[in-house]
Amino acid sequence: MAERAWLKVHEALGAVPPDFQDLPFGGYVERHARNNPDAVALRFMQSATTYGKLDRLANRFANVLAGLGVGRGDVVGLHMPNIPQYAVAVAALSKLGAIGSGVSPLLAPPELAHQIDDAGISLLVTLSDFAPALAAMPHVPDGLEHLISVGAGDTLGAPDIAPMDLAGVDGHTWQNLTAEAPDTFAQVDVDPHDTFMIQYTGGTTGRPKGAELSHRNVMHNPRMVAALDPDLEAYAERYASAFPFFHIAGLSMICSAVIHGAELFLLPDPRDVDHFVDMMRAHPPTILAGVPALYDMLLAHPGFAQVDWSRLKVAKSGAAPLTRTTYDKLSAVIGANKIADVFGMTETGPCHIAHPVSRYKLGSIGVPMPGTDLKIMDVETGTTEMPAGEPGEIVTAGPQVMRGYLGLPGESARALREIEGRRYMFTGDVGYLDADGYVFLCDRAKDMLVVGGFKVFSVEVEDKLKAHPDVAESAVVGAPDEARPGNDIVHLFVQRAPDSAGSDRDAKDRIRDWIRANMAPYKVPKHIHVVDAIPLTPVGKIDKKAMRAQVRDR
């Protein structure tokens, strides 16, 4: 069957599922601290933290948390950018058998209160700079008992900061608590199926939901990716990634680095391309990871081409397929045959599809990872498996699939359904399998529009528009057509190219005429909106939720 054709790719590559040794995050840190204590684990600004030091810092913080009453199953919020304390806290939580929840620094005060309430966070570790957002919350969550303030320079010997004052919550500082804490604490035994992290979805289609990810979910996922390229299984001496740690992609980078005993860059501001390039020039990476929008930003930076790319083994790209233009430009800088896609979502911890570096198929997002099973089901009912070449909803099963949504049994039941005795995640992504078992992404189910009974895949329109000289970036969203129930009105948002001539109206006319000449009539947008910049989410994905809101407001 076509849906099993990827097994031929696995066989050709020698890719086999990992052995699923259930070692928790803290266990890997302890192993490297014992076997290779002087290896660099984290590189932040001008400082380097070795695995030996990371283990000692994690032990100290685990003792601090235990002293504050945190134990197995308690939830700790991590409200920080990419700084050393984040990785230290993840290791400490693993050692305790406690649960972490990444809290985005970009959340508005009401959103902060919601996540603290929803996740049951009893202790929050927060950067001191975020005090105003916490103080502005509409209410102090009842379950929040402790607030630990950190400074970005705490691990660099900066002076201690003052505790944060929040009504009814005990305030502490990281430096004060950890200064005299013992630096020994052994990893406790944990059930691999216990929840390790509660990671919140991006909320692109509604209120964010807490995906409960077990130790097995997040710790096996990087090894599954590595198994697809056995020649690179010892991958990484050095990871260069700007994914924020509060996001599942950033958490995966921490886990992958710790599993492989690798060095990981810590970049507090993922949009500070100057700093990112400076770090790579000073410390040439082995693994590079980003989203297509970030690669475009890096390619526009003159220093990116000056990095020593001779040690780079692979550049991973996620969130969306790379276009031919970006693929060619990136390959010209970093070297040929080094690019591979990874694809997934918060609920799949995050990856369930990846590209073998040695068997890259442009336009595809790769093949299901070793240990993963994947099907294409009809979008309407989710009960009929689609043949090769026919689009449908991508559903996936494997050890990386979440336990469920926290406190939302109905949502969990809709997302996690049984097929032939196995539990599958219904991803909401629309795609198809080709005869070789490669997955091609058509759209998110919510982004697939219906016009006159025909399906319009926004990704297809956006990809084709990259060839138009007036278009730097574009995004397609739909609005309900009140005159024709069940149909959508196509809205196109355009960020004009720097050399686009004439007025916005002139550019709109040229773009509309070009679409009419190159695409089917039902794909022609009813409305074209010229914007200064296409809005992006914190990890660089196109923020279609924001654009739908603009359409509603207009």
C-alpha cells in the first residue's frame, strides 16, 4: 500500500526505530556529567556552562524546589527567554519527577493568568523584567504560591535582584535561593508515561490548550529524528537554534542537545539576527535549525555567508516547506545536500515527519519517522483512508503523541481517535502521500477554503506568489461567504517587495491579473490587502489568526 511506501526509504537508509530506553532528561544530564563533565552544554553570551556545572546547578535548584514543597506531579511554570536558568530548571524538574510548563514571555496579562490557572502552576520562575505583566494580571491565580525571580545575568555573576512583590505569593530570587543549596541530588525514578511538560498550543484557532507530554514523548522524539539519518546519529557537537524554549520546538532542541551530549546556543531574542550570526561566526555550528522565515532573514544578513560552514552536517527547517528559492539560496551558502525538513506540532512532541538528508525530495516535508505510523484520512469524517496522491487529513501514531489535552476530555477525544486498535493524533494538517511514501503538505484544515465547491489550498497560492516581483511575502485567509453558506471569500495579504513600483492599487492590479493568468478562477482573491509586514508568531510562523481578526474588524 502507498501509505507504507516510506518503509522502503527506511530500509534503504538503514533507519530503524530507536530502542526506546526510557532515560529522563535529568538522567542524561547526570550521565554526561559523569562521563564527560568538561564538555560544553550551554553557550550564553560570552560564557559556557559544562555538563558538570549544569548537573550541579540542576541539583541545587532541585533541592531549592523540594524545600519549597515541590514534588512529584507538582507544576512549575517557566516564564523566561532562552537563558541558562531555563535549561537548569528543566533538568531539576526531571530529577524531582515534577512537571514543567513553558510560559511565553509574549503573553498578555489575562493570558498569563489563564495559563497559570489552567495548568495548576504552584510555582513560577520568571525573568525580573516581566514583573509589569504579572502585576497587571486581572487576578492573582489562587494556586500560585511561590514566585522566583531570575536575572538574565544571574549565572554570569551579576548582582542579586530584588524579589518580585505579588499579593498573596511568596517572592524569592534565584541567586538567594541557590547560593547555599547542596549540589547533589539524584534523579528519582519516574514512570516514562508520567506527564513531564504541559506545553500550550499556539492558539492559532482559539484559546491555547495544554498538551500533556510525557517523559517518553519528549525524550524519544529527538532519537527518532536521528534514526532517520543513521550516519548522523552522533550528530551534534554544537546546535545553533533560535527556537524559544517555551515553545515545543525549543524544548525539543534542549532535549536533543542533552541526549547527544551536545552544545546548545542560548539566544534570548530569536529575532536578534545580528547576535545569532555573531554567535555562529565565533562558534561554527554542526546543526542549524530554524523556520523558513528565519532562514530568509539570515540569508539577507551579510555576515551569514561569512560563517565557517565546513563543519555543518545538517540545516533543519520546520513549520512549513522550504520554497525552491530559499532552498537554492541556503544551499549556495552552507553547501549542497545539507538541508532537511522536520514537521509536527506541539501534540506530537513535536516531530512525526522528517526528511532524510541523503534522500531529500523538494516540495515534500519528508517521510514518517522511524517508530511512527501515518495515514491520510478523508477530511469530512476522518473514517476513510485516502489512496496515494489524494489529499486528506494527516493522522499519526507513535511514542511521541501526547497523552491528551489537560482538563479537556472532549477536545482530547476529538484529536485522539482509535484506528485499527491504535491511537492516532488527528493533526488538522491536510496533505497526501506520493507513491514513494513522501508526505506533501497541502494546508492546515482550517486554512483550506471552499469556493464554489472547489478546495483552495492557501499554501499553494502563497507558494506560487513567491514568483511575483511585487510580492515579498503573502498569506491567504478566508472569511465566510454569507451569500453562499458553506463557501469562503478569499482574502490575500501582501507585503510588497522593496523594488515594487507604483501605488498599492497598481500592485494589487498586477497581482490579481497575474493570479488570473496563472491559477484557476476560484483561487483569485476577492480582496487584496497590502500590509507593511506579514504578522508572525513568536517562532516565525505566519500568524493567520491575526489576519482573520483584521478581516473580521474590516
